[in-house]
Amino acid sequence: MKEQPLKEVTQLIHAIKVGLVEGSYSITNKTLDIFKYIIMSKSWQNADALMQIVRAQCRILQAALPQETVTSNIARRILKLTREEFDLLQAKVQHFADDSQASLSLHKLVTQTSESNVSVDYSVPQKGLREALLDHLQEVETELETSSENICVQAEEHIHSSEIILTLGHSRSVENFLKRAIKKRQFLTIIVAECAPASRGHNLAASLAGEKNVEIIVIPDAAIFAMMSRVNKVIIGTHSVLANGGLRAACGAYTVALAAKHYSVPVIVLAPMYKLSPLHLCEQDAFNMVGCAEDVIPYDSIPAREAKVYSPMFDYVPPELVTLFISNTGGHAPSYVYRLLTELYHPEDLEI
Amino acid sequence: MVLMGEQVPQTVGKPAKNKQKKQRQRNRPRNKRNRLEDNSLTTPETSTTDSASAMPGENSVRDAGAPEKTREQVMAEREAKKLAKQAKKQKTPNTAASPATTIITEVEQTTITTKLTTTTTTTAKEKLELPSVVTANKENNNITQQQTNVVQANLENGNDVEAAEKSRDQIKADREAKKAAKQAAKAGKASGVKVEAATQQLANLKVSDKTPAAIATAPSAPEAHEKKPALSKAERRAIQEAQRAAKAQGLTKKPQPGGKAPPTGKAPPAGKAPSAAATSPSKDPKRESASPTKTTTSSSPSKSPQATSHSECRVKLFNHLVCAKGDSLFINDPLVHPAIARLGVQYAKRTVVGSNARCIAFLHALRQVVQDFETPAKKEFGRSLDAAVKHHVDHLHKCRPLAVSVSNAYKQFKNQLTQLPTDTPETELKELLGHFIDTYIENQIGKAAQAISGFLQEKITDGDVILTFACSSLIQFICEEAKRRQVAFRVIVVDSRPGCEGQEMLRRLHATGIPCTYVLINAVGYVMAEATKVLLGAHALLANGYVMARTGTAQVALVANAHNVPVLVCCETHKFSERFQTDAIVYNELSDPNQLVRGEKCQLNNWAAKGKLMPLNLNYDITPPELVSAVVTEVAILPCTSVPVILRIKPDIGY
């Protein structure tokens, strides 16, 4: 049976494609709203049915927006939530007094077989599941809302006064983070690489220039290496964090990270938890997206007629070039990302 | 368009050997604007037809306007025409009428006028032609003198009536004016001998009271440009520049009433000159001389905020670097040869870019300096020439810090000067120096390029994907050579804002039929996987093995290194420098930061007003030797670290 998208889902896809909804935060928010709506609706009777609906809608979103991994990430969160709440309710019913099931002892962890997990039957209707889910969803929503703020709070821990910080393009987390840092520390110098051809770095620079006690330098992308020798820290945002701790970030991030590595400058990546995706993508072509080339070279110029012109949107940054992730729950090393992922998502949901 | 300047030394220069010619042609298109010129080859034709049509008109003017003119004026005009004819004879056929050339020619014209007082009178005489031509067209179109007066008055009031008065005839008129100005310049420059002969003739004429009037009309040419309707922003800026230059010299010229006064360069209050001119019979000077004062006031406020922002908003890290940006530089120094003055403008405006092109242009200009050099009385040729050349090089340095290739060429030239025999006549010495310059160009640049290309041909094989950055004449030469050998390879051109020189490279490679890919530098990681070799040009190779090149080169080398793609830097030994440098900040060049601003909608617009926001436009960066696999020189393919060795043995190679 072919899965039909919900009306809300098609609307969201359209809005994102047309550019009405931009930025991973708002996309995540909107997706969460849709799943909340699904949970509230009466279209499912048991956990299994709900999970199937969520999976189906997630697949549709994924197919329509392959580059927006946050939608699948949220779907995985919902699935994990459903499993947890179901298990919890199930445990309450079956082993009322026996709490050995609920708390995992070391013995339990060692002796536990994977079979016991599989055996759970989610198709059993469970009372109170909907309410419990909505309750839990509220927590997720608040976490999402405060994620940006939680990242900003850590600015003081990472930036001292009169530092020279380099950033690339325009990320909202980075903007807020730096604004916070500027307020708390004095004499910062912020170097913004413009990130051609979109030159979103100009927007960030203009936005930061309103603050006091800070020097903003805008450089073309070509000068990153030249300036890197004076930089204390590189702070960049990312599009998503991959399972191995690598990044899918704005085009140019790879060069920045390489240059930073060359000069042994720490690279700090700001990534809220919802950007963590259980994906392994090491190939450029597999996940990249090629943008409009008009900005790179005007279509009407003579050489443009024959030449191949690329304007890729993303860069893959391998984990060895990243020093630290700052998420809303604190700092993490790239090698720790796999562990965060297992906590965040259920192993069975990695493939939707 | 602006490129013309680079051509001029060729046309003016001595008939060169075939090889050199080829060499120059190869280097010629280095200039970005060349392409524009290629496309607009029609312009010179139209301009010549215009001039043809103008001639009868001029005659009619003489007939019509004769009664108002005094005898002397007519005589003067005749003389001017005679000169113009001479000039036309010498004029080379491929002179495109471009505003930029007129800038250059005007600038140099003024240097001539200030340098040689005799020439001053002649060029001034020629300029007499301008108003007459203008009026000719006007009368042909039945516009009365009064009407034009009114228009001029409006202009003086500072109203923007340009749109209203932009009638066809005026556009024509200003074309004429431009042409005439160019001719004058050509005559003044190309025929030093003939002009002098003409001046001898003119010496009989009593022109003393006419000259101020004529000089006062001089700014009419640039003023006319202003009316031209369809001007791009860049053009307009160029014209403003020209006006400023013209004005500056206009001021310096005015105090010479007889045209014979020594070129002291003192500028009296501008108001005085018009009053002196007013006594002369024709009405034109009064109008024209008044207008420049107006343009001064209109152009200066637009310039000043920029200039102040420049000095205030500087990136702290780069405070030690001087940003060669003073417009005052183009006010001419009487001691600077016109060829050098023009080259200085070309350097400053970045119309001559790339170390090879800069070096060749410098040497051509230098040869002219040598040709035109006259040993002062009771002085030794070699020493006085040395001093003169030093002054010229200083001037160029002020326009833009000298390229390593240029300073090396200068060093060699100086070395040559000290070795000159003392008992030979001056003409022979000049020939000797000319020969030295020719061989330097041929050996250090021409043959070196061939040798490097020869080395690299072994490295380029079928199926290769060559990645290169920005624009390098040497890389282009190598690619063309490989194409000629019918190797099936393709090129990835990596480019960066704001220069976008790679587009020029793309255009040239495209013209030879090499399949190309074009990306911006932040996508270099995306295409690096395809590349099999990275070929990079260089500005200079430093003694510690670092490569100084256009910003972004280091980044390309870095990414190539990460992908294990060999990086070959192509660099002739004449670009080797004895300087040591370990980062790009100690010594660098800053370009105009406004180039980073993209159009009207850009957030950076008006950046000077937005707090401590500073765009930074670095010219060069330094690639550490560990990122470079090898340097290809005409001597051999070497590791970067062999630079000091080459520097030590260098005097033995080449010549």
C-alpha cells in the first residue's frame, strides 16, 4: 500500500522547498508540531499503529527533503519516546512490585539478551499511552526551545577576553553564541569568512557589528588560510552531525577545519542535540546538494557556456578535524557522538 | 578597455624581434579588460568615421565662425590642424577609443607639458581644436551659441541637467573631443622629434596671449565625458579620476602665461586663471574654465568620506601595511617620465596585474626612459641615469608596492648600469641598455616559460585533471602547449571573490578548446577528489622556500595535500626573492576593501558607518613548503627548499 502524506506534511514540505521555513530550528519545530498532531489524533489505537504512522510520514519527509536530516531525527525521537512510554506502562501492569525490570543492574545488563527486547509486542493496546506521550512531548518541546539559550550559556566557558575568533557563513547558533561572548568578554576580534557565493557571512558581520567592544573583520574565503595563523579559535555551526562525529556543514567548512588543523587551532562546533543524526556518510556526492551556479559565474558570460560550474552547498568535515562539539547538554568530543546517539535514539529506529 | 595602456608600449616600442613579439602577445591578454577590447573592436572604426565626418564640419565652422575670430586665432588654429595631421599620420591603426586610454593619455600628456615647456605650447595649441570641433557639431545642428551658453550656465549652477542636454550632437561632440585629445597626446608622445620641429615653426607665432585660453579649455574633454549617458559605474569612476588628474594639471599649467614659463607646478587660486582667460576674444574659454571649478566641488565631497573611512577603519592586525590609495599620486611629478607615469596609473588601477606582465610593462617603460634620457651637462651618463631611474622606480613603488619580479629586474638593470663602459658615446650606451632589456625579457620570461612548459609536458598525460587557481599566464601557456600536443586532459579552475581572475583564465582556456570546470574556492574540497595534479602560479618564491602567491593559493595547496594530490608550483627564477617571510601578515598588500561589497543589497554596504565592521582584502598569501611537492623552474624541478641554492647560483644562469 502506498503511504499517503498527511495534509500538514505536504504543507511543510512545500514551505521548506519554497523557502518559507528556513533554518534547522524552525524546521525541527514544525516537524515536531506535526508529530504532536498525529499523536493527538484518534487515528491510532495502539503503539504499533502509531509507530507505523510516524515511520510512514517520516519516510515521505525524507524522500522529499533528503538534505533535511532533522525531520528524521525528530521522528526517531518520537519512536523512542513511544517505546519508552509503552515499556514503562507495560512494566507497571505486569511486574507491579518487581522493580528489577525497571532498574538495570550490572548483572541484568550482562545477561540481557537481545531477544528479550524483540519479544515486546507493541500492538497491545495500552491505556494512558496517549497522555503519557503528550506529557513527554512537552519536555522535548521545552528542550528544543531552550537549546539555543543553553548553548549560549556556555560561551563564557570557552572564550576569554581579546581572543581572535574565526567563523564561517551565518549560523544562528553561532550568532547568538558570539553575541553572548561579546557581552561577557572584552576586546574580541571576530573574523567572518563571507562564504561565497551566497555571502551569508556578510549578514552575520552586519548583525554582530551592532555590538560594542568588538572588532569584526570580513574576509573573502580565499584569505582563510592567511588569517588562520592569528586565530585563537574557530567556532562554526553545522547542518548536521554524523554518527562518526563528522560534520555536514556549509561549503568551505572543510577548508576552515583543515587550515585550523594546520595551525593547531581548536575547532568548536555548535550543534544542538536535534542535529545529531545516526548517518554514516563519508562520500561527498552521497549527501551533497548542488546549488544554483548563476552566482558563481553569470550565465551570459562566454566561458560559462561550455564550462562545468559547480556550486555545492555542503562540505563533509571528518571527525579528526573537529575538536569539540557544544550541544545544549554540554560539551562532547567527536568520539563520544556515537554514545550520544545510542542514548538519543532506539537502535531499531536507525533505519526508518 | 583600460588595457590599451599595456599595448601602447608595444606600439611605441622599437620594432622587436619575432620572438619577442610572440612573447608580448602571449603576455598581453593577461590583462582582464583585454577581452572587452576584443569584443569592442568596432569602436575604433566608428571613431575614425566620426573623425572623418568631423573634418568638413570643422571647416564649415571656420567659415561660419571666422568673423568672430581674430587673425591670430585662425593662425593658431591652422597650426594646430597641421599638427593634428602629423599626429594622425603617426597614429597606429588599432587605437580603440576608450575612456581609460584617454585618462592615461591625458595624464601623460600633462607630464609632457610640464616636462618640456616647448611641447606645452604645441599640445596646448592642439587643444584649441577641441572647442572648435565641439561648436562645429553644435552649429551643424542649429544650436545657437546662446543656447549652449545657457546650457553651460546650468552646468555651472550645479544642476543635474545632464539628462536634458544629452542630445545626439553632444555625444558626438564629446567623442570628437576625446579623439582630439588622444591625437594630441599621441602626437606629443610618439613624435618627440616632429613635435619639436613643429615647435620651431610655432616659435615664430605670437601665441603668448592665446595660450592661457587654450589651456583653460583643456578640461573640456573630460568635462564632456560627464555628459555621456550610458556610462557604467566603473567608467564613471575612471572618468572622475581623469577629471581630477586633468584638473590638477590644469591648475599647475595655468600660471604659465607665455607657455614658456618653467614648470614650477605652483597652483595659484583657481579663480585667477579664468579672469586672465576672459580677456581673450573667444567666449569658449570663459565657460570652460569656469566649469572645472564646479566639478572640483562636486567631485570632492563624494570622495572625501571614503578617504576618511579608509584611514579610520583599519584592521588592527594590518596597521603596519600602507594601503597605497592616495589619489594625490596621480598629480604629476614633472620629473617622472610619461611612460612611467602611465605605468604607475596602470599599476594602481590594477589594469596591469600579474608579476610577469608587471615586469614586462616595467621594462618597456624603462626602455623608453632610457631612450628619452638626456644627460645633464657635465654629468656622467650612467650615474645620472641611475638617479633618474631610481626616482621613477620610487614613483612606481608609491603607486603600488613593487612586485618581486620588478624589483629583481630593476636590480639587474642597475647592475648593468654600473658596468657600462665610460668611453662610449651615449647613443651606443642607450642601445646597449635597450639590448639588455630585450634580452632580459626574452630570457627571463620568454625562454623560462618555454623551459618550464617543457618540463611540465612530461607530467601532463592523457586523462589528467589539472587543478589550477586564479589566473596565471604561465599555467595558461603550459595548458595551451599540452593542448597543442593533443593530450586529452581537462582543467579545473578554482576562483575566489572578489578578484574573480579565474574567469579570465577560464575564458582563455575556453578559447583554446580545453574542457574546463569552474568552482569557487570554498568548493575546492568538492572537486579535489577528481584532480590528479595541482598547478599553481606564484608571485614570488621566498628564500625560506615559502611561496608567495595570490590569496587562496595556500588553501588550494592545503586541500590538495589532504587529498594527496601533488602540488606543482610554476615559477621562473626571476621571481625568486631574497626575502624571508613566515606568514602572510608581516608583509602583504591590501586592496580596496569595497570590492568585497556585493551590489546594493549587500549587508556590507556602507560598512564604514556600521560600528567596527571592516572588510579586509588581502592580496597575497604564503604557502609553506611542506604543502608544495615541487617547484618547477626553468633550471629544474626542485623542492621548495632549494630556493637559496638557486639564488646563489642565479647570476650564472640566463645571460
